Amino acid sequence: MATKTHILAGDPPIEVALKRNARARRFTLRVSKSAGTVSLSLPPHAPETEALAFLDDRAEWVRRHLDAAPAIQRPAIGAAFPLLGAHRPVVAGPGRRAQYLDGRIMMPQTGRPGPLMVTLLKSMARESLLARCDHHAARLGRRFGRVTLRDTRSRWGSCSIRGDLMFSWRLIMAPPDVLDYVAAHEVAHLQEMNHSPAFWAVCERLCPGYEAPRRWLRSQGAALQAWRFDSLP
């Protein structure tokens, strides 16, 4: 349904997206630490004045959560960048493509460096995710469909009713066991399209001790989302 914006007064002012949701039964306030955005969902016929009063009552909560968000970062030659769960040095390299060699990210000095870095991350993520999905699907005796990579903000992966899998390519920045858990999680949906106890039992079988990487993603995921690739110094 239609979305409009409201400016929450203060220093600084905060833009809040007001969204009418046909399925909503109450006001729901969401703060995305990774994107630095705030949204308020409203039931279809709820008075906007009540929604704004609800928002004003929680203004301090909104600011506290935004202040806790990780600072935006951009990779730079001569600095470090998280890849495969560790901070790797970014150095100037030959050729026209970004490469990962001997524990270092080799970055060309010509071309558009931001997209070049994203291309490298997507390539590495696809290779790793396909390998882990193949492994887990074979253990279940299941087959998955198309695998797509996106830069998602609200979820790290998904499985469609047709068995198509989607993942965030930023998972390649996380430790390998975290990427493996997300792959196992989505493959488990090929057998259990829910989050029932039966589903979590499948997750445990595919990825024993999955609770630890799941906790890591909840606590550290926003830091991965804080990286931007629109420019590189």
C-alpha cells in the first residue's frame, strides 16, 4: 500500500516511512541499523494522528537504536576489509579485476573500484554458497533450483516454494561457518518449509552447533551491512 514520510523532530531530524499494511493489526516500529532507516507500519484504517503519537512516545528508543548502529565504512587501498571472517589487507594490484590472492585483496588502480570489489565478493560468494548448498542438499537427497545473489537488508537468505534459493553476497565477508549455516538453513527449507521443531532438527543434522553462527550473524551482521561500495579512495 502507499508509503508516505514523516519527519521526527529533534537533532538531527529523522525521516520515518509510514506504511499502511493490509495485514497489520497494530502499529509496528522498525529501525534498520544497517541502512539507518526507520519505518512505522499502520493497520489499514488506523488514524494517522494515533500513529504519530505512538511514534513520538518512542522517539528516544528510535534515536538510541540509530546511535547504536555501526558507522558506515568504505574499503580503501592500504586499509583492511572483512573477508572470510578476517580482516584482509587491500593492496594495489595489476590487471583490471579485483582478486583475492595469498590472503590479500588485490585492487586495480584503474576503473570503478567499488563495483570491482562487489564483483569479486559476488564471485567468491557464489562459489562458496553453491558448494555448501550442493553438499547439504545431497545429504537430504533433495534438489534445489536457481541460486541468486542479492544485496539484501532484511534477510540473509530465502527459499521459495519452487526450491529456488536466494542469498546475500555479503555472507562471504562473514566466517565460513556462518555462510555454511545460512546455506544449511535455506536447504533445510527444501524439506521443511517452516520454522517448526522439525525444521530446526534438520538444521542441526546439516549444521551441528548451528546456534553459534546464528548468534554471530545476529550480533555482527549489521557491521557487514555497514560497508558501502559506491566509491573507493
